[in-house]
Amino acid sequence: MNNFSFQNPTRIHFGKGQIAAIANEIPADAKVLITYGGGSIKKNGTLDQVLEALKSHTVLQFGGIEPNPSYETLMEAVELARKENIDFLLAVGGGSVIDGTKFIAAAIHFEGNPWSILSEGAALGKVVPAGNVLTLPATGSESNCGAVVTRRETKDKLAFLNPAVYPKFAVLDPETTYSLPQGQSANGVVDAFVHTMEQYLTVRDNAHMQDRYAEGQLLTLISEGPKVLKTPEDYGVRSTIMWTANQALNGLIGQGVPHDWSTHMIGHELTAMHGIDHAQTLAIVLPSLMQKMRDQKAPKILQYAERVWDIQEGSDEERISLAIEKTRNFFESMGVKTSLSDYGVGEADIPALISQLERHGMTALGEGKNITLDVSKAILTGAL
Amino acid sequence: MNNFSFQNPTRIHFGKGQIAAIANEIPADAKVLITYGGGSIKKNGTLDQVLEALKSHTVLQFGGIEPNPSYETLMEAVELARKENIDFLLAVGGGSVIDGTKFIAAAIHFEGNPWSILSEGAALGKVVPAGNVLTLPATGSESNCGAVVTRRETKDKLAFLNPAVYPKFAVLDPETTYSLPQGQSANGVVDAFVHTMEQYLTVRDNAHMQDRYAEGQLLTLISEGPKVLKTPEDYGVRSTIMWTANQALNGLIGQGVPHDWSTHMIGHELTAMHGIDHAQTLAIVLPSLMQKMRDQKAPKILQYAERVWDIQEGSDEERISLAIEKTRNFFESMGVKTSLSDYGVGEADIPALISQLERHGMTALGEGKNITLDVSKAILTGAL
């Protein structure tokens, strides 16, 4: 196990009715900007619950943060927050709204060009405190310190990580997820699954506890994930998925071990250039990546095959192949397609994707830093 | 899953050499009181590392905090801290030192009789900030908000829980545990195992993620625990045990689910009256408790049998019996005896133990509040 230092300061309020808890989480004299996306929180009653909880606070609203939040839209919110002297942000939505709100929080008092927070990982000055009400379990953004923002103009989808943007609190009420479209529910399960895999399926010394936690998350998503499609208003199922997606990327399972985020990095280019949903890009890339890296990752894929999929028989190569097949089939069973051709992307599109990876410095990905541009190309070709 | 609110603010510094991190964790102008136990930290070099890290700080020391820390000893430290205007506490040791230091931190500025913190769960005023350097993985005290203190005079062993005593930081350097006596290493593994069981082996709605985490901890302790006895200076083994014992009682697996702490409550009386090591008392009580409560806990014991011990065959009753037997055998394999008679306690001693449970209000224990004094008596009798 590698050395690590870890603290996750976000307070979680989990369960039905917990939106009321925000009243005590936000200072009474704060001027609050509520940020949200396309407006589903108005239809399903979540915004009403938030406004009821904050009826004694001064509240403004900023809607329209899109999936894969854009720098351009977020800078509009930054301008509003500066003009109105906002001193607390409340994101109400999924990972895109929460990611975008982290960027807004970091940009409001930032001196210089806020794009450098993303392009250069610039040091932050004063960050406006923020909390969130999560409505789409998937990204873990509600209690981690990462965010991904896209610049429409240049098709750059970039991430930043900074402990200063840990949310002060996160409300996870499973009932807010009942009305999610089936595709979004499915995407959330796939997103969480791949987050776990990218912190788990690496070559490393034994890290027993981290492995067992990751396997527990995968087993839970496999057994409970399909149920969100069949029984979307089952509180037990929705609460399990909401808690598991949170745990998959709150930092815990990634402590002390190498990671391999190449699936995300390649996937980001697919979203930026072709508008494919984030989780769909992960479902495309991961099985092909497992195939291309099967020799290097063999010991870990064999462990995954046995503990997660209960694959006991066959040669090493057969078990590895079966584990990759089962991974792909799981995504497909959630209704998430796993081939580039399913999304209208063909071989002719690959060079431009590789150029973007190169432009973003993604030339040596993976825990062994050996997923070069050539390997990424092979992974994309394998996913056709 | 039940509603919950959870935040664990303790920053963990894990790994070899991490004691140096305390220099930046403690304010430079703080007057620090280092608290410790019997002096093993002097022999194994841990205190030297701590003093080196704090060479620019003003430091005082208070040693002699005993296993099952006594109110009487701790109040001596409180007097010293008051006299010297201590404004930061650094516990260096195992769960007893850290528990004791939490009490010291709460008592220094407490107005009124500090015993009421334990006897009545009195509200705390200003609490002195504290951190710790853990040297014995077992109790999880290094990053939770609980503490247990014993009053020698009356043989009262009582607990308190308060978010104000969460440590600011915890250093977990596996190398500090190489020199532990074998019995203490074994006790630590058993203690962690039982902590997990008391948050897991309860009747409840499905809580998939919590169950998988708990099972992962148990599987890890079963596979790696015996190795600390065979290869005490194996860094991988020591780090796994240190991280797992931390996770077993940092609050995570207990969120949203009922608990059954009756093994601890009955065990505390055995320690207070007969001086039996804490972990030994747990190894005595848990198998007998599983036996007496086997009907109520049947569904969960069957899940435990299958997932943790891979028991696949036999009737329900046979699998339950085998799971209990394997639990007992695991403790015995760690060198921790599981019968009262192994410690010189006989049937004639039971009534006095039951009287103490009654005096401490422990008359309706367990997740069903149906472990009455009669049931506790049967559990103790079953453990003869």
C-alpha cells in the first residue's frame, strides 16, 4: 500500500426528507445562489422543497447549466454571483450542475483568467462555500473535490481537483431520483461502475481492504443496478444506488493505490467531439481497454473474474475473456451501448480524437503510463 | 436503509514516515501535551520521531495512561493541562491512550464534575483540539468520536460519544506496530472483527453497500489477521490490518443501519470486574451471543455464513451452527481464548456481573432491545 493523506470533510445528509437539513447548513445571513440544470427539479418538486427549506434566506437562482457544463454558461453564473455579492452556492441537480458549481465557486474571486483553473490547474484564492442537493446518483461529485468543465468553443473537456472545493454538505434523498428518465438512471449506474473499476483494475501490491471495498461496490451495482430500470420507485433500490455511486468516487477506495483513469480521458474526447453521454463513452472504452491491456492487468482481471463474476473455470485467458465479456454485457443489459458504431462514430473519426488527446497532454495514460497515443488508437479501433 | 447524517472530519496520514506530518498539523504557537501509556513508545523509537517532528513546538509529556484508561489517572492529566494552559493534545499510543485523551480534551474546560461527561453524557463546552499517532490498530478511536473510561473506585467502565472530540488528525504508520507483543496484535484483530460484527450482524432491511463493506472487512481480517502473528514485520500485512481496524470503527459501515453493541456492553463488565483484556471479553461474549440470538439473527447469520465463510451446504440450522463455530475458532486461532473458564471466571461470578449491567442501565440491549438481564445471564452462562 502506498502512503496517503486523506480527509473528506463533506457532511452527508442521507434519506427521505433530508432536504430540510439545508436550512441549518447555510448561514442565516448568507446570500445564496441556487444553481440548476434544465428544470427537472421544478417538475419533480425538488426545487419547491429547497425553497421551503430556505424560506428565511435570501435566495437567487441560476438555471440552464447543461450536461457537460460549459465554461461559457458557467461564466455567466460567475458574473451574476459577482454582481450580486453571492456568498453561498447551492447546486441542485446531478454531477454536471455540481461540477459546474465547483468551478463557479472557484472562479468568483479568482484573479486572472478563470480558464487557467482548468487548463493549468492554477492555485485558487478565496473559494465561495457551496453545498448541494443531489438528484442523479452517478459521479460522486457531491462529496469529492473534482470537477470537469467543457469549453464549447474549442471542444476542450478538462478536469480540476482542489480540496478547497469540497462541498460543505450534500443531501442525498433517494426520492428525488424516482422521476429520472430511464437512460439517466442507467448512465448513473454505469458511471459509478467505471469509477470503481478505474481505481481497482490496476497492477499493484495487494491492497486488500481497498480491493474488497471496490468489489463490494461492483457486486452491489451488478445486483441492484438493473432493478432501477424495473422498479424505479423502489426506495430500497434507489437508496442503495445513491449510496454506492457516492462511495465509488468519494476518495475512499482510491487511497494508497495506483489508478488508471484512461477510460475517462479517452471518453472525455468522445463527449467533447461527438456529444456522446459521459457514461456511454465509458461503456464504449472500458471493455476495449481491458482487452488491449489484458496482459498487463491479467492478475487483477483474474481476481475480478473470480470475486465479482464468480468465474471459476477455464484457463487464465478464458477467464479473462469471459470477465471482459460479462463487463460489456452488464453495460448492454443496462441499455447502454458499447460500440462506437452504435453512436455513429467510425474509423475515420479516430485520428481527430487522437489529436485532441495529444493536445490535452494525454500521451502516457494508465497506471503504467504506457497507454500512449498508439495504444489509445488501438483501444478506439477495438471499440468500433 | 435508515436516514443518517455523517461527517468524519479526521485527516488520516497513512504510511511509513508519516509522523513527520504532525509538524504542520499542530499550530506552531500551540503548547502541546503529549499523552502516552506504559512507555513502549520510548523503546520502539516512536516518541523520538514525534519529538523530532515537534522540535520547534513547546511540548510537555504525560505518561502512564493505563489499558482501560482510568478516570483517576486522566484527571491528573487534566490538572496538569489546566495548570500549564495546554492548548493542543497529542495522544501517542493505542485506543486506551486515545480514548483517555478525548476525555482529557473534554474535561479541561468542563464546568462541573467531569465524571458527568461519562455518567450522564453531559453537554460539552470548549474542547481542546487533539490529534494522535496510533501505535496499536484495534479500536478505531484514532478517527472516531467515542471514548471509554473506567472509574477504578466503582468499577464503572463507561462510554461517551461526542462529535466535538473527533481527532483533528491521525497518523497511522504501520512500522510503529512491528514491535507490538503478539498478544496485543492478536487482540487488535479480534477487536476490529467484533466492531464490524456489531454493526453488521443485526436484523434489518437490506443495506447492500454496508453489508458488502462489512463482509470485506471480515474477509480481510480472516485472511490477513493470522499473518501478523507469523510475520510481524511484514509491512503489507501490518498496513492492511492498520487500515482495516480503522475502517471497522470510523463510522462508515454503521450509517443507516441498526447496531447491536451488547457484546461490548457485557464485555465491559468483565473487564471492569475481572481485568480481562477488552478483546478477550469480546471473544468470550460474541460466540455465545450468536448462539442465544440465533433465531432472531438467522437470516443475517446465514448471509454471513455464505459470504464470509463460504458455507454452502447443510440445513439452515447446520450452517448457522458452523458459522458460530468458525467465528469462535478464528478467535482461538489468533490465540485469544473464548471461554470464561479460560480466564478463571465461574458461574458464581455471573450474578455480580448482571448486577453491574443493571446498575449501568444495560437492561434492554441489542437491535431488538430484547437482550434483557435474563438473556445476558444466559449469554454469560453459555460462555462458561
